[in-house]
Amino acid sequence: MLPKALTIAGSDSGGGAGIQADLKTFAALGVYGTSVITAVTAQNTLGVTGVHNLPPEFVTQQLEAVLSDIGTDAAKIGMLANAGIIGAVAKKVQEYGLEKLVLDPVMVAKSGDHLLAPEAREALQRELLPLALVVTPNIHEAQVLTGMSISNLDDMEKAARVLHGYGTPCVIVKGGHLEGVATDVFFDGSEFHHFAGERFLTKNTHGTGCTYSAAIAAGLALGLPVFEAVQQAKEYINTALAFALDIGGGHGPTHHLASLYRDRDRYRVLQEVQEGVALLEGEPGLGALIPEVQSNLLAALPYARGPEDIAALPGRLVKCNAGVRAVGLPAFGVSRNMVAALIPAMEADPGVRSVMNIKYSPEIIAACQKVGLATASFDRQAEPEDYAARPENRYREWGTVAVIEERGSVPDVIYDRGGWCREPQVRVFGQGPRQVAEKVLCICRSLEKS
């Protein structure tokens, strides 16, 4: 039977937070979602323009309707607005024995608008924290609930201990509002664990907390232990943030379905690589373009974030007489050589999802230009010394990034003339493996004629 998860939260008319975000998250993670609405908000990416809190009696009626018939394997609580609603929810949580309960103590919207009455904070602490299995405050919320000032990881750990003392077995203090690496502190009463996340340079973070807590609840509904549910949720929210949607004029939402769209296309991408390889193997003179490190043809899933989302040949394309042969069948996660060139190209232009490396020579670059391919180059010696050591640049080759930033677009070809112990390399980009293969064939035939 399909696992079930319940969200008890407010409605966001903009669709990026609240029950709308929660239900999308449940669906993306394979869980059937039900909802109990505590408040209806008029809001968009710019802010909240109105809030209508539902009567506690009607919140109770919704809870009774869902739990008496459908039931739930896990639940999350978001916006509760006032003490009356908090009391109604706490009563039903106890009555139905909801044990896998994630509490996201929503107090302020991304826009700065208050979503929990000040007098309700004590009720939240007194009535719901002891009932929750997991609580997920951000820095501001943790400060309000503990009365502490939090400015670093040590403070976050101290706050987690205090919150655990209120009766919640597992505490996650989210560190996204602090400077530096976005680190969440997890405390289960005996051990601390730090979940270091990427710092995404985007203003489109609306609904991040709702989505994260909903993903944890989904993991619990699926039967995962708390720690594993948090790990899965962290990976899910990182992908949603990496491909956040630039919608509206303010803080846009995270992309709740990015991971789902990415995984849907795995078989198709493998087939596309195989088709591109077949074209390359059928060209008799292509061996002239194969460098000493050999070549590879890569294709990425939509919303790719690393090698595990990029298909390539495990043994690369190697010379065979005057032609080439593929070693192995296309697979995901088998090549890291050109991933750092493809990912920044995709970031700049999501339509570019494939790349192949070929040999460098002035004659090959001339052949590229002769067939009308846009070319650009970079000097490996100009790379900043600390560039590769920065975590955010793990899959972002400096030269490719520099060329794209300077041009404002992704050219057909980016090349370099090598460096200390580094072979020169030509990168051929395209929308898919077939288009890249066709560009490489054009280069090969032009070179043969010159």
C-alpha cells in the first residue's frame, strides 16, 4: 500500500510554501499526501497581503475527517497561527497517537511577515514540542524558542540541547541564515551530526523550510529511520534549491519536482548516448581527433548536479585503426573527466546537455571555424590558485566558467592549449549526444579536406 503523509499547515496562494509545497514534496518522494488547512493566506513572491485563520473547530473537523478514514504513516506541522489552533492540533495528535510527527515551527514568512501570534509561542513550546518526533527550527525560530542568541555552530548545538530538553527526541537547527557553509545541526539526545549543504546563490528560496520538513515526513512515512529520512530530505532540498524557479518579482519557490523530472529521463539519455556513439563509430577517419587521454561522449539528465546524473562510456572512445570504438556501454556516474565542463554549460543554458572532448591542434580549431562553429579559448595558467579548492567549484571547470561568463553564452567549442602536465583539450558542446556527434563529424570531414 502506498505510504501516506499528512500536512497540517497554512495555504500559500503563490504555491511555493505551505500545504502546496508539502503536497508536491510528498508526491515527488512517492508518498500519498493529505492536508489539513489551518489558515488561508493571500501571498505571492513579494509578500503576504492577507491571512485568514480558520476556526480551531474547523481544523479539528478536518483532522477528524482525514485521520478517522484515511489515517497517516507520518505527519508534519507547519503554520498554526494561534494558540487555539495549536491546542486543537495537539489534542487530535494525542487522540490518534501520531508518533512520526515533524514540527516546523513556522513563525515568519520569507518576506518577513509574521505567521504566528506572539502569545502562541508558549503554547507551541508547551503543547507540541513534547509530541513531536522531530523539530526543524531555523536560527530565528530556535532563538525565539530557547531565548538564546545563536551566531555559530556551538550556539546551534547548545540550542539543540535546550529544544531536546523540551521533550522532542530529534532536533534539527537549520543554519541557512548564518554566514559561510549552510550547515544544519542534528541532535538525537546522544550525538550531534552536521549536515553541510551547498550555499546556492539564488533569491528563490521561498518555501525551503516547508519543503525540507515535508521531505523528512515523507521519509518517515516510507519507513526510514529519522537520520536516514533527514539525509534524504537534505539531498532533496538541495536539488530543489539548485534548480529553484525564477517566478514572480520577489523570492521565487524551490523546484519541488526537479529530482522527479531528472530521474524520469534516465533510460532516454542512455539511448541518446548510444545513438551518438554509433554515429562516431561509423566515421572511418575519426581516430585523428582522439587525444592521448582518449575521448568520451557525455549526456546529462535535466537538472543534473553531479557525475551520478551524467551518462558516459566507462572505457571512453579509443582509436581503432583510423576510426574509433566505444569501450563499454553507456552508464551513469562512470566518468568525471568532462563533467566539470558540462555542468557549468548547463547552468548557463539548460538546453546544452552534452559534450565531447577531442584532440587539440591549430588545424582542428581552423576546421571548427571553417564549418561555422563558434569557438572560444582560455589559458589554463590564468586559473586562480584557490579556485579548485572551493567546494562550490567541485564540478565547475574554471576555464569553461570563465569563457561562458565573458561571452554570456555557451559556444559550440571551448578549447585550451594545455598546461603543466595537462594535455590540450577541445570541448564540443551541444543540445544532445547526436548533435555533438554530428558537430564532431563535421570537424573531422573538414580536417580531412584541408
